[in-house]
Amino acid sequence: MKREIIQTSDGSTSILLPEWNETYHSKHGAIQEAKHVFIQNGLSLFQGQSVSILEIGFGTGLNAFITYLEAQKLQQKIEYTGIEAYPVAAEDVLKMNYVAELDAESEKDIFLKMHESEWNQREILSTDFSLEKQNIKFQEITDTNKYDLIYFDAFGFRVQPELWSLEIFQKMYAALKPEGVLVTYACRGPIKNAMIGAGFVTEKLPGPPGKREMLRARKLA
């Protein structure tokens, strides 16, 4: 499928799939969205704790890189797992301007290493951060009681509703530890209903720029 590099409203880049008119990150600001949804409303709940994170849709590596920077700043130990069935091409990775936009030139090698590391094996990127990328489809996830936090960043419901189904959220619920949290940029009735059907307790939160609301879900048992 054809891919185009675009600049989002906050100056950071993303990838557009013209056939679907779908982007990897919000056109209103890729970095703003990542920080708002996944850091402010997800990772911040676990301050001072070691955290095991599952990302649904590793994509450009933006969410992983921002999380890495947070781990370094807070000296927070994070074990990160990213799921991606269709990895971004190396030439497109090099066109992402996240290192510059995040003022993280000293960590440029880490961003590149995230993409160059072997699939399906854990890589130690620092004393506080390890990464394992799994080259599988979301439907193939079989983890149970393993993660504290899930970043659910799949392509939108409009183009891939099957990724927002009861079946998928049942897998997410099983993968989380008790008291675990799932956060996503999306907030639609069918998505919320699928989460509730899987056992989650959900809450609507103010969304990132360009979106009125987002969802956060908790596994209470």
C-alpha cells in the first residue's frame, strides 16, 4: 500500500495511507497526541513504579521513543513490547523528524536502534528501558496477566473495525495484570461497548488536539 510522509499541525511527521485516507498519527499533531493519550493519561498513572507496557501498533516508533525519553528523565524502569504486523520501511523511518522535534539529538541512536533491532527478541536499550518488537497480528496475541499498561494505537475504526472488536479487547483484558490500564485515542460507542463486554471499566477523558474525547479502560479484577 502506498505511503506518503506528511507534516502534522505540531510540526512532527507522520505517514499517510492515501488509499484509506488514514494516518499513523493525528494530523492535528503526532507528538501532541502521543504525549496526551499515552503519557499523560497512561504512563503518568504509574509514577515511581516499574512498568510493563504493550503497544498495539508499533508503527513509526514514536510512542516507544517518547516513553523511552520519559523513562530516562524519571529513572523509571520500563519493559516495552510493541506489536506490528507490517513494519514501517527503513527509508520512511529516516524521514520521521521526532528526534529533532523532541530536542533529543543525544538519543538519535536509540530511535534508530529501536527500528534496527531484531524482531521477536528483547533488546536492552538502557539500564531503565528494554524493547521487544513482535512481528505478529493483534489477533495472535496470547499473553495473560503480563502487562501493567496497554497503548492501543491501531488504525482507526473507520478503516479496520475488526481491530476494535470484542475478540481483540478480550485479548487485551487477558494480557493485562489485575488493576492494569488500557488507553487509546479513540472514543466511539461500539469501541466502548466492546471494552465493557470484555470486562473493562471505561471512562471518557478529554482528547488530544483535534479530538473531543478519548477512552481509558481498567481491569479491576
